[in-house]
Amino acid sequence: WDLEFQPLKPVCGRRSSHIAQFRTANASLAQARFSVPLEQLGAPPPGCLTFVIQDRGMKRLWWRGHDVDASMVLVFPMGSELKCASGTDFNVHTLSYPDATIEKVAATIELDLAATRRQREVFHAPPSLLEPIRARLAALRDERATAEHVDLLAILGALLPCWLRAANAAKGRPPDVRARSRALRMSL
């Protein structure tokens, strides 16, 4: 990760952040929790596709031009950058997978990802998908835990079909004019 954080309010002597990072042969995993509002700028790990799982307690987040809530999975396309405004409830896990790992898992579960690679940066995931993933990731709150305690390939295998369904469902739909208008107002 290449990140820069700018507090949007003064920090008053309390612990305001927690960041933990883990790496395996097949993926990188990070957990970030901030209790102060921040502007976040930067880039995810190069050469990787990164999924972001938000904590169920998060309310709203302005992320890469999208107004998102905790029921959405965020996706950093390869080569993308981060621009985000987060609140005092920011708590996420990021899962970054190299292309070879994505291709291997997609082939194992017989998915063709060619059409989705650069389309969907956010998608809704049902609680039946998100809650088991969150439970696996919660194991990392134990300071003795390692990324091997969490089956990162199984998580990728669960996320990929949901991402593909979201990309296919969006084809042929007109753009969300309200989201476009909000983005224009924020940029002016």
C-alpha cells in the first residue's frame, strides 16, 4: 500500500488508528480501523486486484466516486488509486490478490472473468456471503493470528461469483443519474 492520511478534524490525544498487514504466497491482507474522520489518498498494492470488506458497523463512506454502505464490497481495479473520505466508524479488511491467483481460483470454479475486470468497483453482497467472510476475518483481531488462520483463497472463491453476477446484472442498465449528480456537486 502507498497511503497518505489527512485528518479532517484535530486528533485529541487518543488512539486514533490501528493498521495490521499480513502476506501469504497467494494474497495480502490488511485491516484498518480509524476513529477520526480522514481523507485517504494513495494506491493499493501494485499488480493486485483488491477487495474491501467493510465492518457491519460502518454507516456510509464516500469511496472513489461512490456513496457506499456496509452491505457493499469495494473493488480496486489493478493500477487504480484511492481517494476516500471516511468517518469515525472506519473499519475495513482489504484482500489483495495477484492476477495469477485470481486466474487460478476463477479456473477452479469455472468462471470467465474477462468481461468484468474493469467494470464494477462496488457491488452489493448478501449477508449470507458477507457474514461468514467477516467471521473469518475477525479471527485476525487476535494478535497471535496470522493470515494462514484465514482461508484467503476460499474468500476469493466466494467473492468472484458475486462480483461476476453484479457485473452481468448491470449490463444494459442506464447509469445512476443521482450518483452522477452527487459526484458532480462534490467536485464543483
